[in-house]
Amino acid sequence: MESFSLILAIVVVTALAFDFTNGFHDTANAMATTISTGAMKPKVAVAMSAVLNLVGAFLSVEVANTISKGLVDESGIRPEVIFAALVGAILWNLLTWLVGLPSSSSHALMGGLIGATIASAGVGAVHGDVLVTKVLIPAIAAPLVAGIAALLATRLTYSLGKKADGKASAKGYRAGQIASAGLVSLAHGTNDAQKTMGVITLALVAGGAVAPDSDPPMWVILSAGIAIALGTYLGGWRIIRTMGKGLTDLRPQQGFAAQTSAATVILASSHLGFSLSTTHSVSGSVMGAGLGRKGGVVRWSTATRMFVAWGLTLPAAALVAALAEYVTGFGSWGTAVVAVFLVASSAAIWKISRREVVDHTNVNDTDDAEPAGVVTTAMAAVTPPPAGTATEDPVPSFPAQAAAERTPSTTTTV
């Protein structure tokens, strides 16, 4: 059994707190499209996602090993460094959750770990080749690959379903969306829960509790899986609203194509040990699905804000973590100051969020209409809407979607 010091126990608890925020921050990745199209009720959807996240945590440890053994030089890392990294990651997760932006929890964690490591041991302690090949390149490639796959899958789905019976196809797409959402949840557990496993294992190595190059102990796998499952069950409704309604208006065919494409990319990356952002993959697939339907919509103002958040995630989390590491360097009282700051900041963000509550009762409510711009107008010129909806979309939407379609839409077509 591992021997624990007080600081090591604090690091483990903080890592599980990050895993908890990761769960509610990334629930939208799996369930936003399913909820927005009405394929599942919101509370049922997040419950299913939570269970499958827990199951996925036990399927692989490749990503955990990438973090615990590959990203930074574990021989030069103290538990306080891990703690500082988690502080940066948690605060970025909470800030982006507050404004409803689907940023990457994975990159927040990577940024925090890099920033704290550099502040403690210098740039040489970060393995640049691993950072580039297994973090940065997948960060750019994943949304592109998932987006293109979702666009093509959406086109294929509509093409194959032109002559299908409406009611039968509606049931089929509903089942397909539920299955693909479950696959994304499972994939999320295999990728994101492992990141916390890797961080805890790195802390255990740094604290001398386990031998270097060790795989995550079973209790680490179990606790990380439970933490992310609990966070997932709480929903993260603000980001679900953005992903499901803020980026584009999805129909069941598009939701199925988007989720299936994203799940394929995530599972493949987990198998290869890439520390992939599920947020990037799912966001890319949602936008690809939006562009895949003629007359579909993508709200580029929301997408632009999201891209900016993606670009800021690594440096912002790294900066906060570096400052936290500097303060912890003053000793136990410095660590206590950072811990109090983390708790107080988290409480303040939660209190601010109560001014406008978003939950399962209003998650599909949005009045975010985007005026026509240069990009939208140009896309509409080369991809005009079909003359009639019967040819393009013979499958009726689910009840929530059907009600929306009976109301004239003011959303700009792409």
C-alpha cells in the first residue's frame, strides 16, 4: 500500500476535483446533440453518459501512461507542482463553463502541467517531442478529421434516406443517436478519465509512493472513473446548450453522423495513446454535420468565440499554474494560500452562475440568432437550400425539433 504525505493526499483530492469538473464540463460532448434533437430526455441522457464514462475508464491506460510517463520528466517533479497544475486546469474549466464555451479540459490539464513544470524545473523538464506529436498535432487534426467525416456521413445519410419511410426512419435515427451517444460516452471515459489517472500516478511517483514507470493502481482507476461519472451526471447544462443549439441546429440524421464520427476519432486516439481533446473532436463533428445538410446552419460568431477559447486554453492554464507553483514554493503556508484561493474562486464562479440558471428544464432554449455575414452569404451562394424539404429531409424530427420547425426560423443558412 502506498505511503501518503499530507501534500500527496491534497494532490489526489484536487486531481479528483478536476476529474469531477471534467465530467460536467464535457458531458456536452456525448449528449448535447441527443438532447437538442429530442432523442433522449436530458436527465436520462446524462445518467446514461455517467455510467458509460465509468465503464470506459477501465478499458485502457494508454493515455494515462502518456501523461504520467511521457509529457514531463517525472524525476524532477514534486507533488506541489502537480497541485499547481491542477489549480490552473480547474479554474479554466470553471471559467469556460460559466460562459458556456466548450473548451478542452484535456488541454487545460496539459497547460497546467506544462506551466507548473517549467516554473519548477525549467523548460528542459517538458518533453517537447511528446507535446508536439501526442498533444498539439492531435489538437489540430482531431476537429478537422471529425468534421470532414461528419460532413461526409451527413451527406451519405441524407442520400440513403431519401426514399425511406418517414416514421420508420425517425425511430431508426433515434436509436442510432442513442447508440452513438453511448459510444461517445464510452470513448470519453477511455480518454479523459485516464488523464486524471495519469496525473495522480505522476504525483504518486513524485511523492515516492509508487515506483517510476508504474501503471495506475486499481484504486486510482476506480476513483477517477467514479469522479468523472459523478461530474457527468450533474450535466454541465450551459455547455450542452452551446454545443446542441449554439453552434448549429441539428436534425436527427446530423446528430447521428456527428456522434458516430467523433466517437470513432476518440476511440482511435485512445488506442494510440494520444491525449486527444474530446471537445475538439465533437465540436468539429457538430460543425461538419451542420455543413453537411443543404440549408444547414453554423453560427460562426459562436464558433469564433470557441476557437479563441481553444487557443487560450494551454497558455492561460499554464500561466495560472506557474503562478500557483511560485506561491507554493514558499512552503506549507504558500500551498495553503493557493488552496484557499482555489476554493474561494470556485465558490465565486458558482455564485455568479446562479444569476442565470441553466438546467435540464431550459437547456434547449436559445434565442441566439446570427445575422448574415460574409462567410454565411458566400456559403449560401455555393450551397443553396433545396427547393423543397421533402427531397432533402424526409424524416420527421423528434417532438422538440418538430415544434421548432413549425415556427418560422430567423437563423441564417449556410
